[in-house]
Amino acid sequence: MSSVRERSEIDEAYKWDLQSVFADDEAWAEAYEAVDGRIDELRAYEGRATESPETLLELLQLREEVFRELARVGAYARLRSAEDTRNQEYQAMSAKASSLRSTASSAISYLQPELQSLTEEAVAEFLEAEPALAAYDHYLDDVLRMKPHTRSTAVEEVLADLSEVTDAPSEIYSMLTNADMSYGVVEDPDGEDVEITQANFTKLQTNPDRAFRKRVHETFYDEWENVRNTVGTSLEKAVREHVTSAEIRSYDSAREAALDGSNVPVEVYDTLVDTVDDNLDVLHRHAELKRAALGVDTLESHDLYMSLTGDQGPDVEYEQAVEWVIEAVAPLGEAYQERMADGLESRWVDVYENRGKRSGAFSSGTYDTQPFIMMNYQDDVASMYTLAHELGHSMHSELAGDAQPWHDASYEIFVAEIASTVNETLLTRHLLETVEDPELRTHVLDEYLERFRSTLFRQTMFAAFEQAIHERVADGEALTPDVLDELYVDLKSDYYEPAALTGGIEREWERIPHFYYNFYVYQYATGISAAAAIVERVLEEGDSAAADYREMLAAGGSDYPLAVVELAGIDMSSPAPIESAVEVYDGYLDEVAALLELE
């Protein structure tokens, strides 16, 4: 039986280096106690934050010291927890770190209301009297613009205290799906038993044996059927929290509240959904090409992940993927390329799946640590692309951390998803230009098309679903598992019109953790749209466009997202980048259709 290894069976070279954060758990505990002891220092400034420019500067500097250390403490515990979600000790450490951050947030919850008591003229006088405050200009502007949506100090303190409770649906969902659930065992075409996991499900759906794919699909979604009431309730409570929080802060909708956190107008969201909806015929073309490539009368749900080539493609071992990804980013400059290579040598990446490990992939870290990338590498083309994607995030953090002070280094997801997909796009261009193996070239082309499909179209479909379920709760209507199934399958039917939706696909919403992230997913789609445009500029204009892009990365959170993206020459308030991305997608469909003689 094919099974997942225990973490102890994986070579240290393929694990991230958390000792670079804390030497051991005892050092973590000491740091935890030390920062815990400083929280009262934050409380001591309550009522005094704006008594003088000097006092405000002292408080902002203290806030930085405390929260930088809290971030380090939290990162170590969270990453240890992700290594094996069954480990109760690390789950407890992660919970303690989260609780401590919540306590610190509560202790300084007075800061924003007190700052908002100042007029713009008063803030200008503070900046003139204390030049060091100029470094906080964007931070202060951001705080003041949120004044209409900030409650009293007492209410803000209560809301900060409740953060652990309001995060509960997401945390419960994570524990259920990563630690407690199993997803079944199926017999593969060779007669061997294969355990289905969240990490390998998509890869199993690319197996050329259609009957096997169907067994995997039905078995997997049967397991989700068994927990649909639990998952449905957790999602409903998460959505209700989003809606209630928006009402408390005097927003018209949860969507407006979520986007206003990064000062992105809701029109950007609407433009994305409307523009993609107007171009679904291109997605339908991809589905028809897939049906033709597979030689089936009707495309079914278990066929949607299949390669246009009809097979799983060549293996790509991790070391080869590293080499190709490093080569691919050469257009971004030698310094960028060398920094990435050094990071991979320094064990940024936790490479392989192990039992209990959190599913999926992410890039994490803090201002004072190296980046950390969690993967569940599967020795395939898709995993290579995931590596490129997460390295984009990590390099973004590195460049922003170099260029910006702590309070301006953290960037918004809206910008982050551009960095990740620029790397994917460059990888595609590099491999199509340099690799001669026709099988690999075909699979690279197919992989990029799949990523376009799943990032631009699928994530926009998710965004439309997210909007629909939030609107339903805001209107006082029920959000039961049956309703969630119906809303989801209606959208899926529109997006994948040529396919027959089978095998429990109406329950797919259950397996998407991003629905707990409060209008997060649309940024994947805007990100790939901007990335396509940026890469075109870099390849056409060379060093000057690459420098503009690096400037965008280095800007971090020093300005609002739309302004930061404009540094790279892209206007995301316009439908133009989205329409351009669709054209790129359609062009690659032309290329693969000709290559495989499908039209």
C-alpha cells in the first residue's frame, strides 16, 4: 500500500530550518515569557498616546519591539504545528502564541481611537515637531482614513479580546480536515492500494485511467459527505462573523469591509467578476479541447484536472525543479536570482509530505526571520510550479524587508499574488524556450494553461460564490449545506458549461479553506492578470521594466495596493489587465490545439 511517510523518515536537508528562529522549544518558551512580560508596557500609554509627538514616537517604537517579537514567537509555534497537526504540544504552543498576540492587540487597542481623535492639522504639527514620526506617515494616513469604521476604545478592546473566538470556525475546520479526517483508500490500476490525501488528490485526478480517476473522485467526496453538516456549520458561522463585524464597523457589506482593509475599491472586485464572466467562452473552449483530447463523449468532473496530453507527464524531481526555477527568474536581475538561490541553499523550504503535515503550500516568516516555504512536493510539473509560486512570495518578503521599516514592510495579499504568478509565468517562458523534450514542453504548456484556468477562472468563480453566501446571510436567509451545494453547483455549471457535473462535485466548497479567509481569493485572479502584463513588459523592455517590478516588490506596504502595483506600470482599476490575461490564455490554447491537432 502506498502510504505517507512519518516526518522522522525525511532527510533533514528537505526540512526547513526552524532553529534559525529559536534554537529549541526552551528558547521559544523563554522568548514567550519575555514578550509576555512587556505587554503591560503597552497598557501604560493608554490615554497618553497623543499627549505629545515624543510620547507618540515612544509608543510606536515600543509597539514595534513587542509585535516584532510576538511575530517571531508566533511563527515558530505555527510552523512547528504545521509540520504535524497531530502533535498536541505544538498545537498548544500555537494556541498560546495566538492568545498572547490577541492579548497584546487588546492591550494597545486604544491606539487607533486615540490617533483618530487628532485632526489632520494636528497630525501635521506632530510630524513637524518630531521629524522621526515622518517614517510613520503612511501608517498614520491609513489609521485616519479608517476613522468612520473605528469604534470606541472599549469596544475595540472587546473586539480584540474576541479575536480568538471569531477565528474558531477556521481553526476547527483546519483541525478537522488536516488532523482528524481521512479521505479513503482506493485500488490503483496496478492493483495496489493508494491512500487519498488532500495533498495528492489533484495528482490522482490526473491519472490516465479514467475508471481510477472516477473511483478517487467519488471516494474523496463521499468522505466530505460524511462531514457536510460540520463543515457547513463552520462555514456559516465564519460568514456570519464576517457580516456581523462589518455591521459593527458601519460598512454596507462584509465585502466592502474586507476590501477596505487594504483600501481596494469594491469596483475592482466587480470588474474582475464581470470581465471574467464576459469571457467564459474561452474557458468553455478549454473544456472542449480537454474532451477532444481525452476522446470522450462527455467531460465529467473527474476529467477536469486531466492533462490535454492524456497522461500525468514526466517526473520532475525537486533538485531539477530548483535548477529550472532559478534559471527562469534571470530576467528579473542577477541580484534577485542569486538571492533566491542562496535562500534555497539555506533551507527555506520544507519539501515533502509527511503524515499529519498541513495540506497545501504557503510562504511564511517574519521581518526578523528568513522566509519559510511549506510544500507537499509530489515530483511532478505541478509541484515545480508551486515551488516557483511560493518563492515569489518569499522573495517579495526579502526585498520589502530590506527596503522598508517594519511597519511598512508587510504587503497586502493583492500585491503578493502578483509576485507569485510572475515567477510562474517566467518559468513557463523559460522552459518553452530552453527545453527540447517534446513531452515535457507539452506538459509545461498544459500546466500553465491549467494554472490560468484554476487561478483566473476558478478563483473568480470562488469569489462569486463567496459574495453570494455573504449576501445570503446579510439578507437573513439560511445558509445550510443544501443551500451551499445549490449555490456552488449553479456557478460551477456556468463556468464549466460543456462538462457534466458528477461524483459529488457539488460538495467541492467543503474542501476550500480560503472561504474562511474573508474575500481573499479574488486576489489570485487579479494577481495573475497583473503578472501576465508585468512579464510582457519585462521581456519587451528589459532591465528598466525589471527595475520597475523590483521597485514594486521593495515598496512592501509603504503605499496602498493599487498605487504599489502602478510602480510596475499596471492599472488594476481597469479591465485591461484581465482582458489581456484572457488573451494570453486563449493564445496558449491556440498553441496547444495546433500542437496536439485538437481543432
